[in-house]
Amino acid sequence: MAVDRSLIGRSTGLRRVVVERGPVAVFAEAVKDHDPVYQDADAAREAGFPSVPVPPTFPFVMAHWGALAELQPRGAGGQGETALLEVLAPLLRAGGLLLHGEQEFEYHSPIVVGDVLTGEGRVTDVYEKQAPGAAMTFVLTETTWRHDPGGEVAVVARSSALVRLPRAGS
């Protein structure tokens, strides 16, 4: 299946989120980070934070936790993931297996409970590699999360997904 490289640069969406204490605490527990700064506002302040900070990998889930419907930018309503789905959907329909490849976070400022952030994502690369018995399609994305108001960059989150599609006869 040919890879559509014209999707490089296309938007993966615009999301506005409120960082909430419950999801931060649950996420910290899920990743087995028991540092009290993620659970206790007093411990966070003692550590120098104005509020409970997010664990380092929390931006991976921010678009899903705290993206309240009434906060979403006009016109963002679900269409944002179209570019990513244009690559992945045909591969998955053809029997491909989706895997999370890797992720990376480049912090510019701390993110704490109560922050409101706007994230804008884009496809940064799409390519294919051949493996024994399968073709693997890689989709790389990047989301820049900015503080509202002000627009100061908080974090740039980069992620890759890959779809392994067995070749016919394999």
C-alpha cells in the first residue's frame, strides 16, 4: 500500500484543555510514580511548584483528559485527527496492527493543575519500511502545547505510531 506523503505538514487538530487534579493523580499512579508532588498540593508547594505539577509524560494524554467540549476552538470539533486517520484507517482496515512507537517531550515551562493549554498538532513525517513478511508504516506527529492566555510554549510533544501490515502470502 503506497504511503501518502502529502499528509506531511497537515494538522492533527487543535485542542484546548484544563489540567485537572484528578487525572494528574490517576496518571501518576498508572505510571507508578508515587512522588507526593503529584498527589498533594502542600507537597507540590514545598517542592517549589505553584500547584500540583503534571508527571513528565502527561502531555501524551492531555488531549483526552481535560478537553471539555465547551472549551474547544470553533471548527475543531473532531475533524482534527483527520490527517492521522487518513494514513492509519486504510492500513487498519487491511488487517494492520497499530503500535505506539515512541514519544518525546521538550518542556519549555512547567505545567500544573489549573493551567489551561491549547495544543496544535501536525504530521511531521510518514514513511514505510520493509520487514520480513511485513510492511511497516510510520506516522510521526508533533503537538505544541501553549499556555492560555499568553501563548507561551509549555511543551512540545512528539510521538510516532506504526502499523505493521503483513504482506500477502506471509
